[in-house]
Amino acid sequence: MSQYILEMVDVVKIFPGVKAVRGVTLKVKPGTVHGLMGENGAGKSTLMKCLIGIYEMTAGKIILNGNEVQIKDTISALSLGISMIHQELNVVTERSVAENIWLGREPLKNGFMVDHKKMKRNTLDLLKRLHMDINPDETMRNLTVAKTQMVEIAKAVSFNADIVIMDEPTSALTTTETQQLFRIIENLKKKGVTIIYISHKMDEIFQICDEITVLRDGEHVRSDSASNLNINKLISLMVGRELTEMFPKIDCEIGEPILKVENLSSGKDFSNISFELNRGEILGLAGLVGSGRTEIVETIFGLRPKTEGRVYINGEEVDIRGPYDALENGIALLTEDRKKTGIIPVLSVKDNTVISNLKRYVEGITLNHKKIKLDTEEYIKKLNVKTADLETAIQNLSGGNQQKVLVARALLTAPDILIVDEPTRGIDVGAKAEIHSLITKLAAQGKGVIMISSEMPEVLGMSDRILTMHEGKMTGIIDRHDANQEVVMKYISDGYKNKEENNE
Ligand SMILES: Nc1ncnc2c1ncn2[C@@H]1O[C@H](COP(=O)(O)OP(=O)(O)OP(=O)(O)O)[C@@H](O)[C@H]1O
Ligand SMILES: [Mg+2]
């Protein structure tokens, strides 16, 4: 009997023109959480997609419990006890939560009709067991990215697999929900389930992983037990160098108010939001999932109607009814959901980079293609985007590299007001620091930045002030110097609200 539940041996995966995985060996012990780490484009997702049968390996072997197996598709992977939560959430948006979870394996009555009652009951049981507060009948399209991610987690668990692969399962989750997932993982572990865990959030890795394997440029760098590594060692294994500064915040002069929001409300999503954003300032928006952060910035950007309130730019009231108005008024938005509103999958990296800024390249009746190319090249280099070339379709890039292109697009717009919603989601440590420094530089140039982030260190490290939200209501604005994790958590959580009410 092998001491490993899973051995992937000398795995190679070549795409046309790209050698994504170059002979990687991964050995995983049963009942452990095994972290799979590496920069964007290192080959983590590709290796796991070989294991789950989405990709056919160019070369290599897969051994389960000592026996070599052939995995030709996801169905055979599932029948061998392997399930996966994908990095790019893949849901049927028009169907319900229950239908998505049991898709293709719905419980039947009379042998051929879907037993909806039973399906709902099973879903309720599953969600309850995982302590997820989600309505089984809700249509997927109405769920936030975070809730969608939780449904995907529930689905992966529902297969009762022996090995569950989690490819960045917490990218859209806040601290509280992440801890909830960790409890689920602990329970799975107790039942002997093995987890392969991919994340760019370093603290998570050390919180839950027993062993860690690091990939770099498609190659195996090191496998070790987590206790033999620490964050700095891990980072240098991943990027091949030491990173010194994580949040390179420049202290710059705070200028005149550039944006003023007064009593802004949008239906029942949020109400009575008032704040000012000054030139040179980064205003963080903190809150739990569903607190209304994304909805606020979408309303300012004109993506959803306001039901009350006023918005002023440079002291003048504006009426922004859509993205076009917003851009005209010097506002750019990097959206949270790159699949729905972000990338245009079939277009090239270059076109995706400049698409919102074509105006900038118009010369007479043509476009200045040379300038487009130069600008794209500059940002690809700055953000270390891993792509074969500028003409590669963006859908062929790794998840994190797609996100980098979207960040480049937002930064290139060089707006007066930059709104970024989870700007570094899924981005590796090296590029994260680069994005932070680019955002900070924009602020130092006298622009105003609003940043939503679910990563507490990012909010605390980057913001001059932090606006806190709880269930659609503002609970405070905290100055950088008064902010720490505990204070912010208090303001965004239920506890704070209850305390206030009790005091009344
Ligand atoms: N379908 C595809 N066609 C062509 N190239 C691809 C395809 N999928 C991935 N690649 C390339 O393979 C390499 C590895 O990508 P992969 O998605 O495995 O990276 P990753 O480690 O998961 O990165 P991330 O942290 O950004 O998710 C990248 O250079 C990527 O561009
Ligand atoms: Mg990936």
C-alpha cells in the first residue's frame, strides 16, 4: 500500500505554443490539506485540470492509492472520488441553486421525472450541514460572487469525494466566510478527505495546510511540510526572489474634495450613504459580503439606479446614468466580477487592455496602433502578465493574468476617480505589490481612489480612511491611524450594531 493517496508523476501539459506544465511530480498524503502554490501562470490550475480530466496530459502518470489510473473526463474523475471547485466559477445562471448543485444527477421519481421536492430537501440538508445561509430556490444570477462561490463549495462537497481540489475557493469570500470554509475543511479532514488547496492568500495557507508544493514556471520547485516553511521562505520559492515591501503606501498630501456623495440610496441594497473623497486619497470600503459595498460603487458608476441622494464631482452635481456618463465625468471602475462585466474572452490581450480608452488613441480617423502596442507592452511588463504575446486571446491566460489585464485597463484610463472592486483578487504576491504601488502613485498624482477589498491587510495597508458598512448601512469612517483589524471588524460586524442599539 502506498503512503500517498495521490501521486502525479512527471506530468507535462503542452498547449499550442505554451508549455504550461513541464514535468511536475505531486505526492499527496491521505487526510491532509496540501497547498499548491505558485505565481500567476505557474501551472497550478492546469495541473489540477489534468487530474480532474478536463485536460489530457501530454505526458505523465496518475496513481491513486498505489494504482495507476486513466482519467479521461470529469465523470471518470468523480467516479474515482475526485471533485473540484473551479477558479472560474461555472454556473448555469438561469437555474436555481438546487438545480446547479445536482445538475446531471437530479433525484428522480418514477424513474424518469426530476423529484424537485427531494432535490430541495437534499439541498437544504447540504446547506444546513455546511452552515450556509442560501435559498435553494434562488436563481443563480441573483447571487453575489461570494454566494456563488459558496454554492460551488457546497457542490464539490456534495459528491462525497475522497479528494477535493479547491482552486482559489476564497477569492470572493471575506474573512468570516473564509473561516467558515476552514471549519468545513477541518470536518472533511476528520472524515479522512484529502484537500488540494490553491490560494494566493499567504495567511490562509499557513492556517490550514499540512504540506505545501511550490511550482514556478510550470516546474516543481519544492514540496515540504508547512511547519518547515514560513511566509518569506514561501514567497521566495514562488517568485525566486525576496519581496520586501507589501504595502508601499506613499504618504501624500490630501487635497480638495473631488467626489461627494450625499444620502445615496438604492432600493433595499443600501441607504443613506454620505462621504467625501479627496484628491490624493484612497478611501477603503470595508464590509462583509452582502453589506452593499459593490452596490454603492455600481450606483456611483451608473450601473444601477439610485433611488435617493446626490453625487457631486468637483463641487458640481452630476447625474450619472451609465458607464458612458461615468467615464465622461472621469470615473473608471474595475469590477469585481471579471467574467460577467470584465474580460471579453475572445479578444486579444491588447484589445482587452485598451478597450475602454480607445478615445485616447484616436488620430484623425484611425487609431494609433503603435501607441496602443507600446502602452500595452508597458503594463504587461509592469504587472508581469504571463502571455505568449499581445495577440493571444485573453481566455487562454491563467486567471490571475486575466485580472492583471483588467487592472491595466483601469489604470490606463487614468481617470480622476478610480474605483477598484477587489483589485488584487487572485493575483500573486509579486504583482500585488506592483498594483498597490501603481494605485498609490495615482493617488499621489492627486487622483481619488475608492477601493473595495475583502482582504483586511490590504484595506488596512492601503487606505487613508476606511468607510465601514453593515447590511446596507454605513457604520463609520475610520482614519488610517485609528484603524486596526479589531476596530474594523467591530464596525462591520453584527456585534458592533447590537452594542450600539443596546446603548441607546
Ligand atoms: N487553454 C489554454 N490555452 C493556452 N494556454 C493556456 C491555457 N490554459 C492555460 N494556459 C497557459 O498555461 C500557463 C499556466 O496557466 P495556469 O492557469 O495553470 O496558471 P495558474 O498557476 O493556475 O495561475 P493563476 O494563479 O493565475 O490562476 C499560463 O501561461 C497560461 O497562459
Ligand atoms: Mg489558476
